[in-house]
Amino acid sequence: MTDGLTNTGKEIVSGEEGKDLLVGQAASALEVTAPAGGETKTISLEKGQTATLSFDATAATPVIEGNDFVLTFDSNGDGSADSRIVFQNLVENAQGADAPVLVIGGIELSSSLLIGQAQALAEGETLETAAGAGAGPQGGGGSVYNDDFGDILDGLNAQNGLDGTLAELAAAALVNDDLDPAEGTFSFTFATTDVVSFIKGGVEGSFVGGFEDWQANQHLGDAKATDDPSTPDVDESTSPMQIVFTFTPADNEVVDSVDVTALPEGVTLYVGGFEAGNIVFSNVPGNEVGTLPINILGSDLDEVYLKGAEHSDVDLPVTVIANISDPDSGETASLTFSATAIIDAAADKPVLNTSAGSGEAVVLNEGFDNVLNWDVFDAGGVSRQNGDVSLTPDNSTASAAAIFLGVTVADLNAAAENNTGSSENFSNSDATAIQQSVFVTEGQKLTLDFNFISTEGGFGGVFNDTAFLVINGEIIPLAQAASGSVDGIYEYTFTSSGEATIGIAIFNEGDTFADPRLIVESLKITQDAEHLVKVNEEELIKIPVEVTFPDFADDSETHLLKLDGVPNDWILNLEESFGHLLPSGSTLTDFVSIVSSDVGADGFTTYVLNIGELVDALGGTLNASVVFDPLDWSTQRLDNGASNEHGPAEVTVTAIASENITDQDLTDLNDDAETSLIVTVDVPEDAPIVRNTAIALDETDGLQTNAEKRVENGNHTARVDAG
């Protein structure tokens, strides 16, 4: 096989196109003309150089003289050579790769073939034996001589003309080269296969190309795949890109090796696997390994992987030369192919944290300072003393109390059954109850601190008086006379959101004279918060956030901060939030902007902030507090004084990274990455505090003491002793 041989007539082509196969073309091309009579031309060809012989190849006779290849001419036709062209050291330079090329009659012929054929003839083989009668390739263009070598040989044989001309030598070399050349088609592509997502919404399947950072699902974060405790966790988010080589031989040629000759900046090449130990080349700054070209044996071509620069979705152009050989003839050839790998942009999942610690937000803290805030059944049986509320049956029928609570006596009887073998019966007894409706959310907890005092013991303990908690019709016995007096705490967790009606009651059973007492010391509704911010009323609310965007340096992503569930009453203060982080002399609007502020009819606003420029200026990490002025909003009341049915604010903070797509993409499923957390904000309503206060009224004029103060109404006086 010739290295870089092209015969357009017979279409003997190696590589993508014959014109691309001539190696060493950096050397200048040379045109060689016939010498004048008596002239000797001396020519030295470099490796890879091409020389076009612009004369009749039948007029030149080839001779090998040591390392020189000589062409002799008989310019006057007397049968003796009188002029010469000497190609110095061509015998030596024709060995190995990049042999000089001679263009004879418009056909490019490697000097290695020509010299090899001449050496074979020198050992006794005749041109007729070597080439066969009438043999030779079809003539080609590109030279001033376009004679067909086959026609020349046929004519010479018929006329019994000269033997051993350059034309005959070239024809014989071409015929012998055509016996079993090394030929084939070589190409490669890029593949990422068996991409698996263990998180809903991930990328799955096989793709022609690769993914940024080899992580098709990095927008979801790293996924640990195995549930089998005996198997170590595997990071299934890694999806390496393989270079898939394809070679189709003309017959039985093989790829001995490939040379990776061109790669872009910032890439890493792996052979035999994709671990650190498999790296054969890297031009990543600070982690350089090897130099181009990289030679890879044919036996290793099934495991060649390429990784782009970190956080980059820039497509990767690659050039590879395949070194092939024919095992029968021993001929070799080099085939060049280039391709570009599409690298899919995959957003990097932001890292989001807050310094707000866990805690308990108070939705309702009922100290019963004013029991009239509650609906009261039988006010005569309800009193307030020492900061507590006391409930005692006061001859109001139990059936009426049950209706007040939204239940029936039968329901109460069933709920109070204490497995003593006798059924409870509140039909002919009395009761007292209070009730209030509040808005709760799922997961909130009610805590009731109470003291139940039974008086049945002095009357033989016949009747089982009972204290009840009733929530939306669900009846819960708190304490019963059968168990004696109880000082207890009861907790209840709400399983759904909405309005909850809470009733507290105490019922006599079977009599109306041995009255039990239920002292309610406090009732509290709270919610656990993983991240809690607690401030006093009318103070600025500061929600601390720390967010890191790994891919910030090249503007390939847009970085947003979203705050959802912000009460409409709150006013966002960007200057208080981020002003202190700006570079000196800069303007806030150059670094932070409000993309949108969606004021909802449900009472909550969603803010979306573009913080990309500020994140870039801070090196990828923003550590700040988002500041709001709540006005007169509190956990219990809105700014306009209306009741706050939603309780503590639950603000969802979301960091968003969105890819800015600039070239081809494999999928859009991974173009956006989000990380969220919820910060609960509790602003307790201010309440007046009265300490050790006593009020006395004396309506008898003239009996007031000096310590008493007359009010404008002369019929009344008031005295206040404050401790």
C-alpha cells in the first residue's frame, strides 16, 4: 500500500480523501524537468515532499546507485545516456513514514513503492514479470503528461521497444501495490449510555454526545443508587462519555493504534476506564498530564473516554489518526478523521443553607386573660381566678351542653366509657363548656394544661364525672372521677389545615350536686419549625440565607433567589438586604434586581430576585439576610388589625440555577436546578402586662379615703393599687 497514494481513475483512496493523505506536506512542492544533453541535475527530497516530474516518463531509465535514485536520458538518440537526474539519498529517505512522493504522468506515487520495485528488478525480476502484459493503472490528470501507462506498456511490448523505462517501473510498482493494499473506512462518534436517574424528573436513556461534568442529573444533586445494605452506595449521577471508534476494513485490515492529535483546552482523556488512574492526557490548568499526540493501542479502543472542562458545556472538536495494516501484505496506512462532541448543558444544583435554627412558633397562646373571647355555655359555671379559667357544672342540662359542643349525649356516653363494665350516662346531669374556632395548619400541636378535681369520693364514688376536649366533633376524655383528681397535660396534633372548633367541657354523671371542677391553666397551639426566625412586633424581619452556585465564573447560568409565601403586608428592603455586600462605589441595581413580585389574592407575595452579578462579585457564595418590614403584621393579626388566620409565616426560599443555552443540547430536562428550604417567621402580638392590680369601687359619696381618687362622675370612685 502507498502512504498517501491517490489514483482517481481507479479510485484507490486511503482516508477521507486522497488529497488529505499525503503526509509531511509542510515541505514545498517541486517541479522537475528533463535535463539538457550532457546536464546532470541533483535533487534532494525531504520527508513528505512532493516532486512533479514534468517530462515523458518513457524517456527516462531508472538506476539505483547506492542511496541515490538516478534517471538517465539519451537526448540525442544514439543509444547511450548523456544526461542524468540524481535524487540524492532517496533510497534511504523512502524508508518508513512520510516517504517523498513523485508525480509521474499525473499519478502520485510514493517513492517507497518505486524504490522497492526497482530493488526487486535489480535482483533479477523483469518488468514483464512484475507488471504483466498490458498492466498498469489508468492515467490521471494534474501533469502535462497524461499518457496511460497501460497503453504505453502495450505499445512497447508490441514494438519490442525499450525495456526498463521509468514509465514501466511506475506501472509495475502500481500493479504490485494493488495486489493487497491496507484500506478501509475509519470514523468515531461520542456516546453516553445507560443514563439512570433515581430521582423523579431526571434524565434517562442513551445519548450521542456527553454531559457537562459527566453528570446528566447534576441538577438533582448526587443520587445514591443502592438500597441493599450489603452493597456500597454508588454515585449513579456520573455518566462518562465514551469515544466510540468504527473501522470497516476493505478485507481483513486491522487498527493497530490511533493517535489523538487534537483536543480543545481543559479536557481529560481516559483509557481503560474512567477513574483517576486511567488518565492518559489532561490539559486542565494545574493538572496537566501527557502531551499530544496520544497513542492508544487498538486493543484498548473499547474503553476510551473524554471529559470536558469543569462546569463547561462547550462542544469538543477531536481529531484522530488511525494506523491500520493488512496482515497479508504487511501494508500500512494512516486514516484521519475529525468529529465534534455535543456537550449538554446541565445546571449545577445550588447549595442552600440558613443559620436560622429549629424552634417552636406559637400560633395561639391562650392564658385566659379574658375568657369572654370564648363562646361560653352556662356563664354561671365559668369563672376566672389566678390567671386560670375554672369550669364547674351549674345546673344547666347536659343535653344542651352537648348541642353547644356539636355532639350528642350518646356520643359523650360512648366516649366516656372506661371499660368498668357499666355504661356512662350524662342524660340526667348538668354541664358547663366553653368553645372557640381558630385556623390551624396540618402538623400544628395543641397543648392543654389542666387540673381536674373530683368530688365524688365524698359521696361513695358512684358516678364517673368527666372532663372533655372536643375538636371538630372528635370527643376526647381528659379526666374522669373514677381515676381521681388529675393534674395533667394533653397534646393533640392537627392532621389537616383549616378552621378548627375547640371545646372544653365538664359533665356531671347521674347527679347534680357532687360537682367536679376543671381548671384550665393554659391552652397553646404551636408548630415545630426546622428553621425559625422570631422577632418582636414591628421589628425588621431578617431571613438569613447562604447560597453557593458552583458554576458562576463564566456566565453560563442565570442565578435567582425566589421567596414564596411572603405575607402581602411585608415590604422587601433590598438595600438593607444586600447593600453592605456591594463593591465600593457601586450601585445596588447593577448587582441585584427584582425579576418579579407576584402579589397573590391568597394574602401572599412571591418575589424572584436576580442575584447573579452579586454572586459573581462574591466568588460564587452569597451570605446575607433578606430583610422585610412587616409593618404591624404579627402571627396573630394582620397589619389592618384583622385576625391572621395563617399564623406564623412560612417563607419558602429557593435558589435557582438556569442554563443559558448557546449551542446544541441533548435534553432540556436538566437545564434548571433548584434547592429550597422553609423558614418560619413568628412575630408574637404585643400584649399589655398588668402586675398585682386591685380595683375597688365605692359608690357611697362621702366615704372615700384619701387613698381614693374621685372620678368625674361624682357618684363613683376608683382606686388602683399597683404592685
